[in-house]
Amino acid sequence: MSRKQLGCVTAMSLVLVGAGCEGLLLLLPPIDAASVKLVLINDSATKYVSPNPGLCPQGLDTGPHSFLASRPLLAPGARVTITTFQLAGFDGFCVDADPSFMIGLCGWHHGDDPANLAQCSNQYGGQIGYQFHCCDTVILRWTDEGGPDGTWTSEVLSAAGNDPPAMPFMQIEGGGQCTQ
């Protein structure tokens, strides 16, 4: 835990002692106000996809990298929504984030049979300040068209006051190593 996070936890503990437990709900900022919402959608009509969403708070080349404990399995037409807080706890908060803060997919599995999916180790992602901003909603859609491993596309719903993205999420060539 960083000093900044430790200070925040200590301050919140003191507030709880002074305000009582019911004061906690009024004093904590909403998770959406300090993180990015990531919506993963399977646009295939017949195939399953199991993405490996990840967060690199200091970029691809510097750890730690955080992933969900269990990858989602998306049936055709299904979707799942997660936040960067769910991916990495306090490291997922993007307020005052490192300029290299990245989110995306560190590979995925896909196929007709959810018990026997083909593996793809490609990386697909974006960096804060270019592909998304803090508090935005990032929508990543997968389709089984466009190549043997399917294709991901991005859409960003910018939060109030945020600039639109300067570029879409992209496949990362020669990026850092996945560790899950």
C-alpha cells in the first residue's frame, strides 16, 4: 500500500471513530468518481469469449499488473461490467493516476464450446489521457469476425467535463508481459 493510500485509510479510520459507522456512507466518494467503468460485450451470435481484463497502474512495463480472480465467460450477446477498483483495489483509482495508467485485455479465449476455448495471447488496451479519462465508461466489444481470434473494438462514454478520447483502444504490439 502506498503512503497516499495509507494516509487515506488512516484518515477514513479517524473519521469513522469520530462519526460513527453510519457516517461512513456519507463520507466515502462513490467508486465511479474515482475509477473507470469497463463494459465487456460479446457481439458474436454463436461463439463464446472469455477475456482477461487487466489494469497496469504504472504502464505495461512496470508492475504490479492486476487481473480479476476469475475471468468472465461471455455467452453470445452477453456483457459484464467491472470497475478499475474491482480490478486493482486502491491501485484502480485513477484520480491523480500515473500518466502510464492502462486498462485493457491481456489475452482472451474464444470458441463454440465454453469448455474447450482457443487461447489468444494478444493484448488490447488503452492509456489514460489518450483512449479514456478518469470516470469514463469504456465499452469493449468482441466479435468472431475479422480474423482467427476475432476482433475487439472500443467505444468511450466520456464523463461530464472530460475530453473525448484522442484515439481508440488498440492491439498492443510488443507490449509488456501478461502475468496471469
